[in-house]
Amino acid sequence: MSESSNKENAIKTTYLSIAGNTLLAITKGTVGVLGNSYALIADAIESTTDIFSSILVLVGLRYSTKPPDENHPYGHGKAEPLITFAVVGFLVVAATVIAYESIVHIQTPHKIPESYTLIVLGAIVLIKEIFYRIVNKKSDQTKSSALKADAWHHRSDAITSLMAFIGISIAIFMGPGYETADDWAALLASGFIIYNAYLIFRPALGEIMDEHLYDDLVEQIREEAQKVEGVVDTEKCFIRKTGMTFHVDLHLIVDGSITVKKGHDIAHDTKNVLQQEFPEIADILIHVEPHNH
């Protein structure tokens, strides 16, 4: 898939996230207030942060896919993991607010949530899990770390809603004395959100640090390179991710007795083959090594 197609798919998916999160945040907040459920209100808070983080992802995607310029010869792709860090920040803030408010509500007497909140929560869990699968699939297709973060935001929302469902069920079916069950559920959900934030943060940090994370792609590049006429073998192969594309440094081994021009031609042929086979590769720097007979 080309970079332009990846960008278009990623942006369309982000718009879907924004629309879905807005509708769900309004629904959760309204039902939570009317149904006496802080767990559902906490869920609405988490969905509200999702809206802003999705907007942030959208802005980041538009910027990170700008073409290279004089000041950014490798492009603007590193903006993507930076945006991911910001999304993680939203998650941590949301989890902190939910945890604090849950503790306050646990200490404050209140009514048992209305039973109809369970129907709403059941539907929300299903919807958010579907959103997670859609966005996660698109993030895998586009190689977008920011979109991956957005997907996990949906998954954390589904977990929050599931915890709320469990807590409210306990409060309703166990009766008086269990009014705070949904508050405890919200508190537990905040811990899951923090854990999900770490799962999002770790690969984005690896991307910023150019960590070696692409063994499968390295192997595929080696296999394709060795099919090119004149290539004896490959040596070093380093990959760094920049936004939704990759930059590759590859060492080719060729016959040591050929001319410099012939070696240069083999390198160009290899680069053309690899970029045709792997459209997600933005650029390849090839170094030619002589084969020792």
C-alpha cells in the first residue's frame, strides 16, 4: 500500500474514531447522571479524552505525512510517536481523574445505579471492541503508531465499560450495602487504563530511539535483494521507522572484480526492486561490499 493510500486510510479511520467517541461520550454521560452510576460517568470522562486524543492523532497524521523538505530530509514522520506520547498523556490524566473521583464517591453515600444502565453498558462494550478491531486493523495496514494508540484508546474504553458493567451488576443484584461496587469498578478500570497507556508508550519510545524491531521485514528485504542479478549476498541491514514509512540501510555483497559502475547499477536495481516490492519503504541507502573469492 502506498504512503498516500496509508495516509488517506489513517485519516478516514481517525474521523470515524472522533465521531464514535463523541456520540458515546454524550450517551454515557447522560445515562450515567440519570442512572446514578459514577462508573458510567467515569466512562464518559474517558471517552471525552478519547475525542481530544483522536483530534490530536488527526493533526499528527496530517503533519507526519508531509513530504521531506530542506530542513527535514527524512520527512516529518517522527511526529507520529510524539503524538502517541501526547495520547498516552491523555490516558494517564483520564485514569488519574477517574481514580480520584472513584475514591471520593466510595466515601460518599449514594443510590444504587438504575438497572437500565447495564443495557447501555453492554452495548457500549460491544461497540468499543468493534471500534478497537477496526482501528487496530487499519493501524497494522498503515504502520501508524498514532493510529495504534487510538485503537488502544478504544480498547481501554471497552475495559472501563466492562468494569462498570460488572460493578453495577454487583450493586443491583446484591442490593443495599453494595452501592459503591460501581465506584470500585471505576477505580479498577483506572488501573487498566494506566497499563494500556504503557502498552502504547513502549513501542512509540522504540520508534523514537530507532530501536531494532523489524526482524521480519529485514528477512524479507534480504530475500528479495538476493534475487537481483549480480547480488552475491547481503550483510548489514538496518531499519528505522519514520511515521508510516521505513528508511533502510543495506549492505550488498557483489563480485569484487566488477567495475564501480557495474556495482552502482546493481545497487540501483536492488533499490528499485525493493521499493516496488515494499511500497512502505520511503528510501534505501545501499552500500556495496566486494565479495572475497
